[in-house]
Amino acid sequence: MRGVYYKIPMDFEAIVNKKDAHKISIDNSISQQIFLISTTALGECKFDETFGTEIWEMDFDLLKTDNSLKEFIVSSMKKAIVMHEKRLLLEDVEVSVKDHNLGTIGKRRMKKRVVISVKGQVLETNRPFLFQNSFFVGPLSY
């Protein structure tokens, strides 16, 4: 149904018990889709192998500079969002990469924290849209 959006993951227990599925706004639905796009590797989704990004192809490539990593992620995200999120007029994707210590005093684990900001306009409502999320690479943990 057009204009009705559902929260993921779906609460199948509620549906089986004949309760309504939890509905969300179009902005939240677009945010969920962008999160799925950004955390899905290309080829991981069997019904559409173009869904996802190339980000996870280089997850263990710790030798990339922060600038080349940013450019790679921006390019991959723009391409994937334009292809798979038609409800959004994409304006910009911004990425920042910083080293982050996840360990304790005795056990240090440095990872790169990637913050992604997606700006655009929701086509259905003509309202501005902003999505921001972060994850760690090398190896992945979010």
C-alpha cells in the first residue's frame, strides 16, 4: 500500500496473533532503508545482488588513508542510494573517518569509526531529510 510504511524487523508474533504491524513515517522508513543499504555487502541479498554497497569489500584494508576511505564510501553510498531509494532526492553524502579506541587500558583495540550523513528531500512530502549513523570498520562491528 502506498503511504504505509512498516518498522523493521517485523514483529511476526504480533501478526500471527492478528495484531497490526507497527507503522512508521516515511522519514523513518527511508532511514531504515539507508541503514540496510549501508550495512549490506554487494551480493549478500540473494533476490537483488545489486543491493548494498562496496564498503565491505575493503573492510579489512586498514592501509587505506582516511581520505581515500571517505571518497570510496561517499561514492559507493551515492550510487547505492540513487539506485535503491527512489523516495529520496539525494543532495549530498558526507563521511567522516576517525580513529577510535575501543579497548581498555590493558587491551587497546583501534578501529576506524565512519560517520555517514545523508541529506536530501523526501519526494512525497517535499520536506528536507537527514540521516546520520556510524559504524566501525576493520574488522566490522557496529
